[in-house]
Amino acid sequence: MLRSMYSAISGLKAHQVKLDVTGNNIANVNTVGFKSSQATFEDTLSQVMRNGSAAAEGTGGTNPAQVGLGVKVAGITTNFAQGTQQSTGRTTDFMINGDGFFVTKFGNEQLYTRAGSFDYDGFGQIVTPDGAVLQGWMATDGVVDTNGPITNLSVPFGEVMAPVPTTGGKLTGNLSTSGVVADPVAIPPVAATTAQTQMTMYDSLGTAHQITLAFAKTGNNQWSLTVKDEKGATLPTTPSTTPVTFDPATGKPNIGAFTFQPSAAMAPSWETPDGSATATLSIDISGLSQFGGKTALAPEDVDGNAMGSLQSIALSGDGTVMGVYSNNLREPIGRLAMASFPNPSGLAKAGNTSFRVADNSGQPAIGEANSGGRGTMVAGALEMSNVDLAEEFTGLIVAQRGFQANSRVITSSDEVLQDLVNLKR
């Protein structure tokens, strides 16, 4: 009878643990990045009442008679299944789609989390709500070296991107074959078909200059190209772009590229990188064509930029933090580090929805997102808890009934003991 009571007591304890685990899951149903847990049971040692025996000649074998001594909690496992995505629109909210963990540093300890709700501190560092600093690789001159050690990620708001002078660009599009040549003696006079576009170029100080590229049809398959500065002054070209002849079979121009120097209105703020002389600018027109379609011209791949200051950040799928500057350019600031483990369930919970390395988790493999089994990044979204309320409430009922049934065993054993004591009366 005492065995039954002690077995029931172990059942009460085990089901109380199951209730604790279930209650914690339900409490964290709306916790960002939370991973639910599950308690599993196993029986304890059994008391052998009679040993079993093997079969012999003329007699059969017998099974052992054993009485169990209760139940114990075999383990509490963490479910790392993907949680649902919730869009927030915040640039500092990151979500991992797939496996892996964010790497953070709290004091001298390196921690790992799935909760991607970050913000900035007073130094521009990207931090968790409890102050742990997000880890990754900072960029140098827009280049991220992921082979180096990870460090604190920070966003240098107000950082200035220096202007870069333009060295050239490309002009693409089509000049229609239906254009007409000027005929001043016709009655009335016929004006030549023209087409023009503008190309924005930047000098050494980041000042924008509008260069006009004007075409006029001068003959069959021939056009003159005039380059003018923003004051309307014509800029000589090398080689001369009068005329530009198009191959009637391929529609391609006879000139691949031409160069020119900035005018006096644009210089001396336009210098070579070493500052020794005025720059020579190049425009590639090999992408032009002369076909029967409409006339349409477009500048492409014009390098150089004005000065810009960092305004905000954007995250790409590989974890690169892109700085968005006031000159409409983007440049990498850094890249988030991600960690994967041989056995994520072996991680020890460190509070604040974080984990730390434990004996059975294995060592972290730290690298870039979308590589080495690590998932991709999603910006402006959070991974919600993977707690399934329907499953948890069902588990709650099962745990309650198990606790209730074990308490009845204790009550029944007590009544039997009471009857035994009453035998002396």
C-alpha cells in the first residue's frame, strides 16, 4: 500500500511539472521568438517480486513479477519549429525564416536568440530590449569581410558619404529611321528630326551638372550629336560626333564611345582623382540603335555621386544591413551574424528569450544567413511564438486528469490503511 502512495506522489510531481511547462507555454503565447516546450515521462525502477525463469525440459518459462515504483520526468524538450510571421514595418525588426539564431552579446557573454525585435541605443548600436548588442561584421568602405571576427553592429547615423566625381556613363535607346533631314529651301522649309536627353554628372565637390546630348538627323543613317553644358555651351568631343553613322544592316553606330572635357563653367571643380588636372569624361553610345521604332533615349550607368548623409537602414535576405543615404544611394554598413547548432534542443535557456551554449548543444557554427543550413532574413517582420493553444489546452486537460487520478490513488491507499488500523478495534 505504501508503494502505491509513493507511486502516486511521483505521479503528482510529474504531472505538476507538465502543468508548469504547459502554463509557461500558454503564458508566452504572444512572446516574440518563443519556442514551446514539452514534458515527457518515463517510469522509474521496478521492484522485483519474483524473478522469471527460462523454459526447461518438461516445464515452461515464467515471467518476472515486477511492481513499478512510480514515474519521473524524462526530459523537457524545446520545439524549434518555425513560428508565424507578423509584419511590423519597423526597419529594426528582423525575422529568421528557417534555422539559425541571432548572435548577441550581453556583457562578456555571447547569447543566441530567435527574437528579432531590435532597436538603437545611444551609441547607434543595434540592441535587444534588454540591452544585448546584436553581433555581426561591420563594413569597411562598403565592403563586408565575413572571414573576420564578429563585433557589435552599429548604425552611424549622420555619417557623410563623400562625393565622387563622374568619369562617364552610357547612352542607350533608339533613333527612329523615319526621321527626316533638314531642307531649308523647301517651301515651307523642312526642319531636321531631333532628339535629346540629359545626363546628370557630379564634379569633385558633389555638385550636379546637367549635360545635354542632342541628336539631329543629317542624312540617311547619319545623325549629328552635340554635347552641351548647362549654360548651353557646346563641348568638343573626341572623336568628333558629327556625324554618327549607323550601319543600315545592324542599326549600330560607328562610334563606340567618345570623350570630352568639362567646360569652364564646370571646372575647376572637376579634377582627376589625384587633383592634378581636369578630368576627361567618357560616354559610351555603343548601346544606341537606329531602327524603325519610336525614338527614345535613356542615360545609364552614370557613375559619381553627390555628398549624402545616412538616413535609414534596410536589411537584405543575406543579412546585409544597407545604409540608405540622402543622395538616394545605398551602401553596406554591416552584415548580421547567424549561428547554427548540431543540437539546438541542447541549448540552455538564459532568460529574455535567449539561449546559451550547453554541454549537449554542440558549439555554434557562426556565419552568414542563407548558408550552412542557416535561414534567410526578413526585414520589417517578427517571428511569433510557435505555441499551439489548442494543443496546450488539450495537454492542460490531460495533465489535470493525470494529477487528479494520482490524488485518488493516494486517497484510496489512505482508506485501505485506515481499514487496516481499524482491524484492532
